Amino acid sequence: MGTLKKILKKTLEDLEFSQIREHLSAYCQTGPGRAVALSLSPFREPEELEESLLRTSEYSASYDNDNRIPGSQFEPVLPHLELLRVENSLLPVEAFRDMGALAEQIRTHQRFFKKFEDYYPALHRWVSRAEFQAYLPERIGQVIDRFGEIRDNASENLQQIRRRMHAVRGQINQTFNAAMARCVQADYLDEIRESVVDNRRVLAVKAMHRRKVQGQVLGTSKTGSIVYIEPEASVRQSRELQLLELEEREEIQRILRALGADLRPYIPYLESYQEIMTEMDLTAAKAALAQSMQGVLPERNPNQRLLLREAYHPLLLLNNKAKGEKTWPQTIELHPENRIIVISGPNAGGKSITLKTIGLLQLMLQSGLLIPVHPRSTVCLFGQILTDIGDNQSIENHLSTYSYRLKNMNRFLRKCDADTLFLIDEFGTGSDPELGGALAEVFLETFYEREAFGVITTHYANLKALAGELPHATNANMLFDSRTLEPTFQLEMGQPGSSFTFEVAQKNGIPYGLINRAKKKVTRGKVRFDESIAKLQKERSKMARTGNRLQEEETRAREEAQKMETLNAKLRDKLSNYQELYDYNQRMIHLGTRVDKVAAQYFKDKKKRPLVAELLRLVETENSKRKAKAPKKAKAAPPAPPEQVAKEVAREVAAIRKEKTRKKEAAAKKEASKPRPVLKVGDRVRLADSKSVGSIDQIEKNRAVVNYGIFTTQVSLDKLELVEGKK
């Protein structure tokens, strides 16, 4: 896409973009940043817009990681630079201090973004535009210290002057102290002894002794009881100090003029520094505004496809957030196969808010701001955005609402093309419904033929019908609860909406007889058409509720079936294990019975040979069974010997105890790292690893007397945990 067209002032006013500017300026930290925020407008160059969006997105992402970007506060230097351009000009010390601080800001940001270039590539590109001149802060630092004062060694002459001034001040103090000592001894001074007048030390002489003290009178107290006199010897030295101060001022002026002459060639660099830091301040403000409204950078596409998922009106979102109220999002889509959307439905249903949401979000995006939509949204750029929202009567130009709207439509017809997004609220109103509706229908057909993109709101049935007939236009409606006759603030695509004129009138207490009379005055076909739309809308709402309920029931049934299947599988496994165990036990019982018979026979005849033969036969029989089963995997192994089971159980118990000990030590370390609360009498506490709670009756020498109701005990404070502070 080439250069974008300038957005009209009326569009910015209709969509209340000035309020977005005000919110943005409130987050700026500098005067130049606030000025740029208050004059923010959509970009004309797509490349510059893309870079601005990336910078804002990167800055917003910095809030979620540890690599926080340095602050962008600075004092503006452009007014000082205008004076600096004049030869032999004298700038104040603060001007040079601000220039040095601005240069240091650039150095700080360039170092930071070079270090984290992988995280902030767009911001790194921006600050790298400036060529840092190390001479600027170094030269200023040679003259001005970090407190904004002229250094003593700024010149040899200044250093000598200040040394002499220091010596003279010392002499003045010595002379003054000697004079004060003499006056104190003679009891000439008031209780305060001395004071300061015009930055000079003076003696507080009692009025009755004023002629006994030689010196210059600099004033009297309000009551006249005290005369402030500078001793005669100090007067001479003060005059010498004043001459030195004059020399100092002249030398400082000479130094500052020389400093200005040295910095004059670097004016273009300082101008670029302020431009870059102003944009950084604005970017930080954009990121802060995005954080306040959960703004994101959606996908950008060149295919003229606009899909806003869960889009919020920014101003409404901020206002409702401050009030703690809910804001309803909308999802809307425009693309070449669905260029125009006609939204209908009852008043106060949210049609205008939906319209303004689309327009304001598009303005914000094309101004480099992140927008409150779902991250999976996708957006495109429009060469121009045209709006016709509100009454807009013009008393000055003697225009009615309809005349004004016709003039606006004339402008639409001149400018509308395939790269235009138009937004019209209450399309066709202001004139006779049939004649105005017919003219609005022609306008809509013209916009459609020019392949423009747009969203309009209307109550006119002919516009709803036209949207249903045009292949690349779609009807939409704001849903309305037919039972409560309250808006749901949800946009539904595909069907027009009824205005619910008579239903809303009935809800608001208009007598039913008057409503019937009104119905008789309307063409029967129009009433039937509106009733059909209302009926369809009611059925659609009912079907939507039924579908949601069935979907919820299906989800629950699927979850229950999955649970039952899992339970059945577990039961089958248990049953199989029990069956195998039962078979094994039956075999052991049978074998034991045979061994018992052999033992009984041996008990009778005491013959060992038949006994051994029978036992060997039994063993061989069992071994033959094992050999037969060897190729196949046994379904259930015989139970392990008791000794082996005991060892395994002991190992598992030891492992569990070890894990518990480790967790307990980790919790103790974590608890020890926390600052312990200060316990006081009356607090409810308990011993560590105990559930019994008592109250502290007394604390003495790091031990507390804890009352458990039935008994009391003394415990070290370190072993107590605070349960509840004293109320």
C-alpha cells in the first residue's frame, strides 16, 4: 500500500479520538511528549506506522520481563538551541546542564538497547538513528558539576578569584567575631547577638548603644529596640568581597559564552536527541495506555481483511473499568467477499457503540497504538476513513440535520473508493422515511459499486432487504432478549434485526390500546414484515439458548461417559487380578491337601521310602506345570516371600520419611528467610508444628507466657507462630 490519505478532522471528532489523545498525554513524562500526544494523528506512511507499532509492542512487552527499559524523562532543549544559534549569546547554566543530561540519556538508551537488541530490535533501530557525541557531556562536565554549579577549575582566573573570595570571607568572619566579642563584653548587644541582612553578618546592637558601635547601619527591628550594624572593619572587607563577586560573575559569563561557542556546531545532534527521546516518551505512554486496556498488536495483512475478535470500545472499557462495571466485546469481520455490514435492531441495543468501536480501533491502530482485541485478530490499513455519526445540526450555517447529512453524503460520493472504510450511524434518517430510505438505498448501492468497505446502522426495512440481496453485503443485528425486552449487547451476523418498536413501547408503559391504534395506522405489510423479523429473531434466540444447553449437556455426558469407561477399566483390572489370585490360592490349597495326606500316611506306617517317592512325584508334577507355562508370560506372579515384602515396605517408608524431612527443612528455610512478625501481648499464637492456639499474657526477656485456657506455659518467642494479631 502506498501513502495513506489524511484523515479528516470530522472523522477524529465523530469517533472521539481527542479523548484517546488526552488519556495518552496523561502517561507522558515530558512536556514535548505531552505536546506530541495531544496532536497525535494517523500515519501517512505505512512503513513508519509499522515501525511505531513494533516499538510500542516491544515497550509493552518489557512490562512482563526483567529487562526494564530506562526512563525517558528529560528537560526540553529546543528553546535554548534557538538562543544558542545567535553568536556570542549567553545561556543560563541550567540550559547547558539540560543539554548534558539529554546527551547522557541517549548514551544510556543506546547502551541498553545494544545489550538487549534481540528483545527490542525496533527500539534499537530507533535510538541508533542518533550519532552520540561524547564531546558534548565531557565539555559540559568540564564547566558544570553534577549539582548544576560552575566548577572552580572551569578557568584559572575563576579559580584565583574564588580563592581570594574564600580568604576575604575568612577575614570578614575573624573581624566580625572580634568586634562581637568586644560588644558582648561591653553589654552592647541584644540576646540574639547577631543576624544576617542582605546576606551580610550584622551585630544586633541595643538601640541605646547604637552610637557606641562603629560601623554601617543596615536596618532595625520592627519594634526599634535593636539596630543592625555591620562593624567598620567588616564593611571594608565586604566591599572587597562585592568587587570579587562582580569579577566572578563576569568570569562565569565569559566561560558560558565560550562553552556556547564550543557547543554551537553540535546543535543538529542535540535536536535529533530531543526528537528521539520525545518519541521514546510517547512510546512509553502508548505502552502504558495499552497496559491499562489490555491492548495488543494484532496480525497485519495486505489483503483488506479486517477481523476484530472480542473487540472493546477503548473509552467505554476505561470508563467501565474505573466504575467496576462489565464491558461487552464484539466480533466483526470485513473482507472483499463481505465488504458492507448493515446493523439493525432496537435502540439502546449497542449499534452505535459497535460502529464507533470499529472506527476508533482503526484510528488508534493507524496512529501507532495497540488496541483492546483478541491477539488472534487480524487487521488491514485503509487509505481513508469517512464517518457520519450524530445529529450535527449547524446553527451557524442554517443547516438542518438532513441538510447536513446530505452535504456529508456528497463528500462521501466524491471520496469513496475501494480503499475507503465508511461508518454511517442511522443511515437515511432525517427525512420522509420512504423518500429518505430510497435515497439512502441509492447511496448504499453506489458505495457498493465502488467496492468500498463500510458498516452502517439503520432501522429502514429497504436497506435491510438490499443488504440481503447484494452478494458482498451482510445483515447483522444486535441481539435482544424477547422475554425481558432488554439488550444483550451481542452482535450476530447473517440476519436483520427487528426494532421491537411496539414491544419496547409496551414495556415502557404505553397503553395497549394506543399501541393497537398505532399498528392500524401502519401499512399491514410493513407490520407483518417487522413481526416476521421479530419472530425469527425470537426463534433464533430460543434456538441459540437450546443449542447452548444441548452443547453443555453433551459435554457433561461425554465427561461422564469417559469417567465411567475409566472406572470400568479399573474394575476389570481388579477383577482379573482377584481371579488370578483366587486360582493361585486354590492350587496351593490342593497341593497342601495332597501333602497333608502323605504326611498322615507317614504318621501311620513310618515308611520313609513311600513318603520320599510321593513327595518327589508331587514336585515333578508341579515342575512340569511350570515348564509348560514357561514360554507364555504368566498373568500373575506368585506373591513374594514375606521377608522380601517387608524389605520393600521398609525401603518405601524410609524414602517417604526422607522426602518429608527434606520438605520440612525447605519449608523451615523459607520460613526463616521471611521477616518474623513482632509479637505482642494479646496476640493469638501457636507453637511450630502444633495445632493448639493460645494467647500471649506476658512477654519478658525474649520469652512469652502463653495461656491455653486450661494451663499456661513459658515459651521462647522464636518458637511461636503468629495466628491472629490483637484486635
